[in-house]
Amino acid sequence: MDSLLHSEVIRVFRDAGSVLDDKLVSECVSICQMYVIQPDDLRFKLEAFNYKATATLSEIMPITMDTLSAFKTQMQQSLSKANSSKAQPKSRNLVAASVNRSRIPAHMVPPNRSNPSVQTNGPVKQEQFLATSIASSSIISKTSNVMFAGPSMSPEAVKKRAYRYMYEKISERSESLDQIIDDFADLIRGHYDISELSDPSASTDEEVTIVGRITHDAESAAMSKLAEGAICIESSRMLSSGARIPLILDAAIKVRSSVRGVGGIGLYPGVIVALKGRNGGGGYFLATEILAIPPLKPSPAANGIINPKQDPIGSANAATMLVACGPFTADTDTSYKPWRALLQHIKVQKPDVLLLVGPFVDAAHPKIKAGDLDVSPANLFRAHFIDPLRAFLTASPNSIVLIVPSVRDLTSNHAAFPQPEFDADLFNFNPRIHLLPNPARFAINEIAFGVTSVDTLFHLRKEEYFKRGTEYSPLPAAVNDLPNDAMANLCRHLLLQRSFYPIFPPPADVSSEVNLDMSHFDDVRMVDEGDLDYAPDVLILPSRLKQFAKIVHSTTALNPSFLSKGTYGTINLAPASVGAPKDRLKVEITRLTAPASVVAAGDKPAATAAS
């Protein structure tokens, strides 16, 4: 058995152009046996692990004993984390028992309750595949033009996302906050080749490097924005025993390795920064240089890497996608006229993918807050969304629908962020309606997407304080990237901080829009410890700020605004043969000609491309 595995490892790496010596081959065989990995999977994981990318250069580093040792460490840490989460004692709650309906025989299912395991109608094929190094499964759905890969829908993953909120412990929150700093500390050490990070509260004669989180000082905590002289930095308990100290930014501060043209750095409560400077014993840290956070590497598709586990036929066709974000009705009524106008357009165009982002029945709607409703929220949701979407899928057999909830949705039983997907019962387990959590990462025809319904851009705009500095060793901007564009730089914060919501604490006046649960912040991260360690090709961030479509690094950021304002987004995906995702994507902001009234079926909305 060992000799067969030994030969297979040699063959797999030789076919990929890597010739390994006997010592490396033996170590690879050991890893395959230890972690139950096939040689093909090991090669893909090692290539992803050794992949190094900057704004100008991408390469896969050669395999050495050091990289294999580091890879084993990462695998062990991931397994330890997974095992520790499974080992946590389960609370004994007085709740109704859950039933796995997929195990109920078809003849025992009531006529008004469909069994998902016996639904065979429709053109969608579903299968399970290993999406990360810890063997978590994602759903792949395929129609004639679309290959969809979404988050794991295993019972364990669904249960984990549907956590009990309002039971957050201070210790869990502090551990999560510390873990974020420690993760960025490891990133900074490796990227800038720094042997040791220092404690910002310790007095030193020489300049040192620190990593920490920006916060308000105690006296100005109620201020809406940061300001010079009222900024503190706190580090983790591992780096500095959790010390918080005032931060002074030098007037001639330098910014190292930021994108050329940005001209400084945006600061806000919760942002993780790396600084060089010293604490001369005056009770504050004087920063003379800011070390920019390295950008996320581009997606595999952007680097020409094809996933061997996906059907290439799914990416061979062009596809169309429509993105509409709530609120879906005006503040003056609950007739959903903009949504009904869009439905007329959808029925005519029949997009391959329809992405709907909540809120659908908005708890913040004036009439709903006043109790001025003739029907229940559930019936309102059914009349305006469930039944029309079923009718659309019947008329368009090659289309799929993706639905992302909002913390303001009355039809969701979870009001904290991160937020699980809607209950599948709402749509009677329809296999062509994919219910996604908030936030979510998914892929359409190997194009990676990220989406959240929280208005992160507006919150950042409220909190950001921009500190200008002298650029030092800047990175060249990507093609069509706009370093001096305010909206693009707001999106840049999310990508650099690897988070769909990098602010902590949320602004007090809009905190109810997010209801952030820090103890479950892993689900807010844009990347994870497995294979999902790259930037999305498309980042969808609905906001009350003006709609736009911008290039940021290797990502296309889209703010389609709200449908109640009469705008939505359209995305055309060219076949994979066209090239990289940026060449395959055409993103536009489309405006309804009459958002306050239902558009007739013959009227065509005016489409305008956003730069």
C-alpha cells in the first residue's frame, strides 16, 4: 500500500512539473496517510499554500521541507480548532425537537409538506463536494448555463450558523477580538519578515513594530468620528496583555506598501493596523510609519487555475445575473410597486441567476413600525415574493434564485449578524431557490462572489478619519483601480481587513442595523482557514450611498443601491474561454423608468453602465 502511494505521489507531482527528492516524497506520503488526503488533493492544497501574490506578481513557491512543515502545522491547527468546537458541551435548551425530513418515507409526508429527498422535478442537479481542507460540503447546482457553488448546507453547518444570539459572553467576545489581532500579527510578520512584534505600552529607546486595533479614547467614546488626539490603540493579550494606550500619529508619517495614489490611510474604530514607532515613556505611542496590510490574493480563476472537481461545461456558456436589494417598497406604502415593476422585466429577460438581498419585509418600514398593516408579515412575504418567484421559475426553467436575508427582516427568526439563511420551509424546499446566509461567499461559473445585506459602506463613511501621509514603496494600482476614489477606498477597507464588517464597535446610532455578535465573528470574515483564502471576483455591498461599480485590486465592487430607489444591478458573465474574471464580467447599474409605479411589460428600463 505504501509503495503504491509512494509511486502515486511521484507521478502526481511529476505530471504537474514538480520533481521531488526522496525526502520530500516520503514527507508527502506521511501527510497523505496522517490526514487521509489523496495525492491529487495534496498537490492542490500545497499549490494554494505556496501561492504568493502581490498587486503585480503572482507565483507558486517551490515545495521544501520548511513549507511541508508549515503546511502540517496549518492542517493540525485547523483540525484542532474543528475538534475543539465539536467538544464544547451542548446547552440543554427546552426547544422543540428537530426532524430530518429527508429520512421520512414519501408516503408519510403530508401533501402540504414536501420531502426534499423525493423532489425530482426541475433541471437542477445537486451533489456534494469537499470545499475545504476540513471536508465541509458545499452545494453545487447546475442548470444549462449556470454552475452554482454555495456555502455548506450540511446539518452541522446549518446548525452552527443558527446560533443562539443574546447569549454572548464577555470572555467569548474578548477571545474573538484578540484572535483577529493575533491573525493579523502573523500576517504582518510573514509579509514584512519581522522577527518580533512589540508591546505598544512598553517604553523603548529604538523604533519597534506593533499590531493592534484602533479605538476611541475613553473621553471621546461618544464622538461620531475619530479625531487627532483622541485615538487609542489596543493590542491582544498575547502581544501586550491587552494594553490600550493613546496613539499619536507623526505629522510627517510614512505609509509603506499601500496602493500608489491613495495618499494616506483611513482609520476607524475596529481597524487593525501595523505601526512603527516608539513609546518614549510619555504614556503614548508615537507612530512614524504605517505598514499597509497586504492585499488578498486574487481568486484561482483570476490566476487561470481551474477547479478539477467542477464540471467545465458549466463555465463554457455565457450567463446573465440580476441583483436587486431591499427595501423593495417605498416608505409611504407596502404595495411593493418597484418590485412588481422589476418582476415584469424579469419575466421578459429571464436571467439565469436572480440574486435578491433583504430586507424583504422591513422591520424599519414606517407603516410596519406603526402597526399599519392589514396582513401579517408572513402573508405579505408570501404574496409578494414566494408565489411570484415560483411562477418565475416555472416560466424560466433554466434560472435559479439566490436569497440573502437581512437582520431587519421580519420573516427571519434571527436578528443578529452574522445571520443564517431563511428557513427552507418558506419555499417548500425548492431546489432552484438557494437560501444563503448573511454574509455569504458563493461562485457562479467559477466566478467568486461575496455579498452582505448590512450597509457597511455607510457605516464606514460615518466613522472614517483619513490620515494623509507620505507614500513609501507603494504598490502599483491595478488596471482601472481608482486609488483616490472615496467609494473604492471604502470597499478597499473590507478587502484589506478580510471582513464584511470591520468596524468595532458599530456606530451607536445605526447599531440596530447590524446587531453584531462578535463571538461568532468567524462567519463575518471574508476568508477562512481552508481553501477560501482569496478575494472575491465580485463584491456586492448594497448601500444608501450613491450606486456604483468600481474595480478595487482584483475585485469588482458593486453597490446597486436599493430597489425602493429605482436601481438594481446586472452582471453579464462571459464563458470561461474569454479569460480572467475581469475580462468575463460586465457590470452595470440599471434604473427602472418609473420606480414608483408598475412598469408595463412592454416598457424597457433604461440601463446605464457605472464606472
